[in-house]
Amino acid sequence: MSASPHKYALGVIGTGHIAGVIVRRLIESGYLQPDRIIVTPSKNLAAHPMPRGVVVAANNAAAVKDSRLVMLSVTPQRFADAAVSIRPVVSADQLFISVMAGQSTARIASVLGGPQVRVVRAMPNLPFGLGRGVTGLFRGEAATDDDIEEARHFFNAGGVCVEVEREDLMNAVTAVAGSGPAYFYYFVEMMMKGGVAAGLKPEAAQVLAAHACVGAGAMLLQADASPAELRAAVTSPGGTTQAAMNKLTDCNVAEHVTQAVLAAYRRSQELGKLADG
């Protein structure tokens, strides 16, 4: 690999939904200007258009050759084909950030040119687009301290980051944070259903349930207390919340939620094994 100057701060390989969310947030937060970003051409751009000013490359190789930082966001099934087209232009001064599910940093580096390729693996979630996301990070073998720090700055534009010390823990990050918003939406749905059963209109039930959960989450982030301590503070003995907690306990909801997270974790492991081949 030979070093070469780069015109763009970020090249994006793959232009699906999560790529669009990340690019828009980087621009809205002021992290990057649109003309400093180049993306690959794709039919996905019709469904997920990029912000005005973002450059569309002629092909994958052009997006990589002209970028110092490259974000890989193709589907795992398409990565091998994409890698063939970009490998000849990979240079020594580039950092690759992968948001692909199930693709190990070792495999990415190998396919792109060898163990010397610098790769950071990331698992952001969709609230990144609102600046309230959380991203799990793992540094590949060749990634430097500066690389992981740059990745932190990159994803801090959309929330907070958690670095894990073992790559297999990215499966746990996926199960807790990547899939986590769906668990939240599901619980809000059930709260709404209960509210409607109690006589509320669906619109009112959604506002009440959503804001109750968002407010509770904000308190959890700001308070110097555990979720259990905050729950106990809300639960008066013999009160309405206690009645609800008793029912949740009787229905073994805690165990079901734990098993749901572990099911997502195991599925992430399975997908990783399929990707590695």
C-alpha cells in the first residue's frame, strides 16, 4: 500500500439508512461540512438521499482513494464484492471505521490488504441521528490510540461511546444498545395499550407513555443512583406503582426481558460466524 494525499475527510461505502443517519448528524452537528464527505453511488440514494453538498463518487474506488477516513456501511453480504473494488486504492494513512454487523476487524483488514490495515469497528444505534445515540467501539489489531480517539470524536457527534476490550463483546453491545430502541418502543406500545384499555385515547396514551419513559431515562442519566434505586423511589408501598410492579413480577417480566436480550446476543454471534464463513 502506498500513501497518498486525500481530498475528503470522509468516504462512505454503502448508502443505506444508517449511513444516511450518521452523515446527516455529522453535518448537523458541525463535525464535517458536506463538501468534505464523498459517498459511493447507489440506488439507495433515491430512498435515503444524502444532504445537499455531499459529493457522490463515480465508483467505490474513487470514494476510498480520495478519503483519509473511510466508513464501511455495506451489508455483510456485499462486503466481499465491495472490498474487491477498493482494495487496490487502500493506502497506509487511512483509517477504516466499520458499522457492518458481524464482520470482525481481522476479516475486514485481511480482505482490504492485510493485518496492517487500521480498522475500528463501531455499533451505533439510530438515536445517533438526534444526538442521543450510543456507540460501541472496538479497535482492530493495527488501530492506534489516535485512531480510537478519532473514532470517539466521530461518534460523539451523535451521542456517547463505550469502548469494549474484546471484540466478541460487540455482540453484547448489539443486543443491549443496537437492538435496545426496539425494546423501548415495544414497552411504550404495551403501556399505550394499557392506557387505552383504561379509557385513554391512543394519541394521549402515546404522549403520556413516551414522555414518561424519556423523562425517566433523562433522570437515570443525570442522577447518581442505579435504576433499582430510582425505581424504589417511585414505588410507594401499597400504591399504584407497587401494584404494577407486583404484576410484572408475577408475570416474570424481568426474566423474559433478560432472555430477549440474550436471544439478540446469540443471534449476533450466529451472524458473525456466518459472515466469517
